[in-house]
Amino acid sequence: MCCGKLAETGLISLPRLFQFGVFVLALGNLLLPLATDFPYLVMYSVSYGFGEGFFFTPIYCIILESLPTERRGSGYGIFQLFISIPYVFGPSLSGLIADVSGTGYTNSFFTAGAIEVVAGCVPFLIPFMPTASRKEEITVNEELIVYEKESVV
């Protein structure tokens, strides 16, 4: 709710809100191994909830704004495809990291946090990426054909 209201004010753009959400998620995952008591786990849960809210709310708005109406369904589908990849492979990779390192899941959370920090930095590179200049020629047919003339009083 606060993410949507913040975006409506225009003080911060949707991509920046998205980045903020990614960084909050990364900070939570990096600090989770240090949470040894219940209050710290509650703080982690709250920060993770805010991070998810600031991650998903702007990305759905960005998809709505950047795609034409007839392509929004496929846009959501492709987005969900890429978002689900970490959910599919993450637990197995975390277990592998925990088994190889021998320190439990501490290194797994550090790895997840580091990956999220890198993912949060990617939007900073967008202004430096080359853009393809596509010019589409629009032709307008200026003929007007009247089939039926009707007056309504």
C-alpha cells in the first residue's frame, strides 16, 4: 500500500522502487544468519515483507505501462517464468552450498544476498546500454468512403 502511494506522488520512479525492494530483500538475506533470537526473526520477516511489496508492486506496474494491452498476458507469463527460476533451483542450490561449505545454511544466505545485490545493481546499467532505433513507417489512407448517410433529431 505504501509503495503504490509513494509511486503516485511522483517523487520516485517505479524502477527505483523496484531497486529499493531488491536491496531490502538482499539486506535481509545477508543479515539473516546473524538473527539468533526471536525478535531478530520478526524484524527479518517484516523487512522481507516490505522488500517483497516494494519488489512486486512496481514490477507489475512497469509491465502494465510498457506493454500494449494485447501483449500483457504474455508479458506476465514471461515475467513469472523468470521469477520462478530461483524458486525452482534455489532450495537445491542452497542445500548444495550448505553441504559443501559444512557451515550450515549461513553461506547459502550470504550467496543469496550477494546475488540479489548484483541483481539490484543491474538497473543502474540501463542508461549505458545501447538502444536499437526502430523507425516504423505509418501510412494513412486519406480516402473517406460514405456508405450511408443518416440524420438523427
